[in-house]
Amino acid sequence: MTSRPLFKVALAGLVLLVALGVVWWRGADRADDAGPPPPVAATPSTATASNAAVAPPPAAHAGPREEIPLPGCWDGLAALDQSATLESLHAAVASAIQARDTALVAYLQERLTELVGKDPDRALQLVAWAVNAAPPEPAIYLEALKAAPAVRHPRVTEKLLAVAENKSLFTQDRAAVLDALETQHHFTPETRGRIKAIALDESADSAAWVATRTLGRVMKEDYERTGTYAPYWKDLLDIGTTSDDTAVRLLALEMPSYSNPLLDSDSIDTLAKVMRTDKERDVREMAAFRLAVTEDPQKALAAYRAAFDGEHDLCVRWAFLRFAVRAAGADALPLVEEFARKDPRLRQDYLDFKALYASGTTDFARIWMGKKEHHDCVVEEGAPH
Amino acid sequence: MGPRLLWLSLLPGLALAQGAPLPVPTKTACTVEGMLDEVRVAMKTGSPAYRKYARLRLKEAAIAMPPEALGRAVSEERDPAVLEAVGAALATKASNAQKPELLQPLLSRASQDADPGLRAAAVRALQGSPSVEFMAKNGDVVTYEQLVRDSSPEVRKAVVENLVTESSGIYFGHNPELAEAAVKVAAASGDPAVASRLLGEVSMEAASPEVVRKLTGQLRSEDAGLRAAAAKALGGVPGSESAGARRSLTSLYRSDSDLAVRKASLEGIARLGQAQSRPVLESLRGVDKRLDPELDAWLSALQKNLQEWHLILREKQRLSP
């Protein structure tokens, strides 16, 4: 893994996702609205990070009214801001896009959010513009809407759902609308059912994928607000075990990673079966990842043990090993030793983990930061595997 | 006003739609003065979105701006919000160019301005830059230990925010210098609220043995808030320091009669050993009956054998906030 040194300084949570080999997102065809936020590989100082990305500044000559090459500036923006209406901001969006000024686009989007506020009629105006505009405009209106409290007004939610279900629209437009539903605090059983139906619709393509992600993101929101995850997870587990689209199955199983609920014992059985039987390596690895945070770590260890002999892919075996450690810490070391005995390619991993626990560290987030990588198993975006 | 016009005036939306054209901004060249003017207008009368845009745009442009112009603006600005925006642009430029000396005008404002609001703004402007490292490279003429003794609570609060943000946002908790700065600044502050927040929120993951020793020394502080913060922070020290830290915290729980200090000691012990700390926690039952329910909550959370501290803490807070 070439970027390993960068991981050393990344956020623990993201590190776990990334380095444990589960961060994965769609290839170029769907990258625009792809999965959970990609890993942030941070560096020890912003300076180093910025230096890599920005050319050296041109020779500085102090002088009056010297023109700065970047970025573009705008006359009349303060006046627009002062008297902003939905219409005036809408009119300015085209200029910002034409000038490829992403900062101005971001401003207009945020100003739209401010103007919409809690007003459902204004929110519906954004939906109407989104439905009728050509890319990249719809994303601007829908992102603006997503951040406004009005997106949770029943009339607005219903309108978004109706558009998302409309099979006469392009799937990418339906996907963009589904994405705008992800800031809901809660889904009713009826809404979950409608979104799940899109997720399981083979013809929905990218909309099915985003529907799955939206279910997962609202699960996170609801879980963090109220502790509720089970009904969403049941739907996701159904999707993860029945969808014909590998990417959708994978995503469904990935979504709890972002809130880490302790999965119940019945889920362990289902996931253990996926881990033994799914035909895709990625999906089996994801099921192994999911088993690392449950109500019953010992049962999870038993599932890893039961799956090990039948698994012949080294990368999946390595996943069983590290997720067993994540599930049970030092208590997993006897099982890890057993794995290393059966497959000597994993011996160094056993020795590494044993030494790390002997050092007095207990938090797996820190253990993992100190773990050397010996296998070439991380799948880069878009790479064949 | 005739009847027809009166009717139209009752429908202002319609009148507007048919009347004045919508104002659309037009592109213009960027100049230092123009951008500074824009920041001043935005900070004074702009919407939150416009203020954010103007601040970000100035930061972005600062990379190509002559440092003298920004330094001058930092030295002369009288409005706190504008000083913070211009100072942040200068700090971005300093870190981008790896020139710590560019921060000097900002450090002067932070330490010497007569107006506490402007001093606080100058401190806040450093947020998001590697300020601890850059202060050291400027010869430690201005340090956070000095700034945290400011008479203004607003300045002291800005110091804390900077260190907390720098530890988590720039170094992701893995920086020994930040751990050291937090412990030193907490000791220097004389403000228990400041010290508690620093020790409670700056990661001790990379703390050196020397810093751990200082932190342990703070368990004997006269201020109970500081003792509690130090106890909680000791829970986060590196594994190589955990045995000593555990002994200190166990002894603290037995000897310190302050409820908050004892509560923090339990958290520190739980964090150091996670599931393995259960026997130590059990041994403390009955020392203070008021805290036995708290102890039980930790034991229940640890019973689940979760392996990541943030998950254990979440489970415990569910049982007993």
C-alpha cells in the first residue's frame, strides 16, 4: 500500500475504514455522486499539503492595484447578496458555471439555502429548477435544498420521492433527487419501503445505488439522534443479500460503517453466510468488516473461524484476520495464531499484532496505526480486481 | 396613482418580474485592495454565505498576493472580523510558503493590541495553521503560554480553540508538540476552565514520558477542575505509559475526595485498559458509594468487549451520561 505513511496521520475512524480495506467507491461512471466521503489523507501540516497542490507563487511585486492572477473576482456581488431573491441567484448561477468559478457556485448554493430556510414553497421551486435544468445546474439546486430545513417538510419530501420514483426520467436525475433525501432525520416505514424498492430495481442503475446510500445515511442520522438503526439495517441487509448488482450489495453492507451500531446476533448469522457464500471477493470482505462491531464478538470470532478454511483468496483471509482483531482485540490472538498456522503467509501479521498488544496499547484505532502492511490487497478506485 | 397601477402594486412579485432586470454580477480583475474592500463589506453587511465566500476567496488569493500588502492590512485593520479574515489569509500564505516569519505582524497584534477584541481576532486568525511550530520558529517571542495569561477571557478562549483544533484538525492527535503545548499552557493559564478544556480535548496519544510526568503532577493541583481534567487526559497517554498512569489514577481515586476527580479517574482507568481494566475497576467498588453506579456503567460498557475507545465511550454514555 503505497500511501501507507499518509494513513499514519489520518483520522482514526477514516483510517479504520480505509486501511482495513473497505473504502471503496464507484468508478468514473458514477463518481460524481459516489459513495461515502473518500478517505482524507492528511499530512502533518497544512503547509506541506498545500505545497504539493499549488505552484510556487509568482515573484511578488508590491504595487498599487496589482492584478492577482487567481481567483476571479466579481463586481456587483455585494449588491446581489444584499437584495438576493431566489430568482436573482438563479440568474447568477449560469455566469458562475460559465466562468468555472466553483467558489462563486458554492456561494450561490449556500445563499439559496439561506433563502429557502424553512419555506416549503421555495424548496419546491428549487426542485422544479433542478428537474428542468441541464447538468451541472440540478446538483446546485438540490445541494442547496438538501442543506435547508425545508427539505424535511412533508410536501417537499413527497415531491422528491415522486421524482425519484419516476421511471420516465434519466436514472442519473433520479439519483440526484435521491441524494437530496439524505439529510432527512428519519424515514417512515412507508418511505423506507419506497426507497428500498428503487434500490432493488435492476433497471434503476445509479439510482439504485444512491437509494441504498440514502437509506444508510438516514440510518446514521436517525441512529445518532435517537439510537434507531434496526429497521434501516434490516432493509440494507435485505439489499445486501438479494440485489443482483455487486456494487449495490457492497454498499448496503458498507453503510453501517459510518455510525457503527452494535449489530445484533441475528445479523451475525446472515453476515456469516454472506462471508462464506457471496461470489464476489469484495462483498465477502465487506461482510467480514461488518462483523467486527457487533453485540457478540465471540460469535463473530466463531464466524471467522468457520469461514477461514473454505476461503482461498489471501486478501479475504487477511480481512478475516484483521477484523477478528478489531472484533475482540487481544482475545482474538489465539484465533489469529490458528489462522497463521494454517496459512503461513499470515504469520507476520500474527507476530505484529501480538507485539502491538504486548506494548500496552489497547485501543484498536491505535493498534492499527502501528500495524505494518504486508499484503497488496487494497483495491484502488476503478482498478480491475 | 391610477387604478391599474394600484392593482399592479398589490402584486409586487409580478411588478418586479416585469420591471427591473435581475442584477447579475460581472467578472472583474482581482486586486489586493479590491479583495480587502470586499471582505470589509462582506463582514459588515453580508449574509453568512457571503462572509464565508469573501474569507475563503481572500485565503485562496493570498497565495499569490504580495505578503507586504497582507502584512500591512493585518497591522492596520481596526475591525475584529476583518482582522480575523485578513490574518487567516496571511497565516495560510505563511504555511503555504513555509515562511513562519510572515506571521510576525499577526503575532504582534495578538500579544500587543490594546483592544482585547482585536487581540482575540488575531489569535483566532492563526487557527488552522501549524501555529505552535511557527511560533517556535519565530523564536518563541510570542507563545500560547504567554497568550493564555491574557486578561481577556475572549483571548484565552481563542487560545484553547486554536490548540484543540490544531491537535485534531492538523495533526489528528498524533503530535507530541501539541500534547506538550496543551499541558504547558494548561499549567500556565491559571484559568481552570481553560485548563480543563485543553487537557480534556487535546490528544495525549503522542505525549512524551516527560509530558506524561508533568500531566501526572497536575493530579496534585489545588484546583479540582484541573485535577479532573488531568485524570481524564492520563487515560489517553501512549500504551508504554499506561501502567504508571493506571497506578496514579487508582491511587487518585482512593485518595481524592472530589466527586468530579473520582469520576474522571474512572474514565481514565477504563480508557487505559479498556476491557482489561474491569478487575481494577471492581477493586474500587465501595471506595465512594456515590460513584458505584458510575462504576457499574463502565463495567457494563466494557463487558461488550468493544475494541475502540470511541465506541466504548458511546456505550457508556448511553448507560450513564
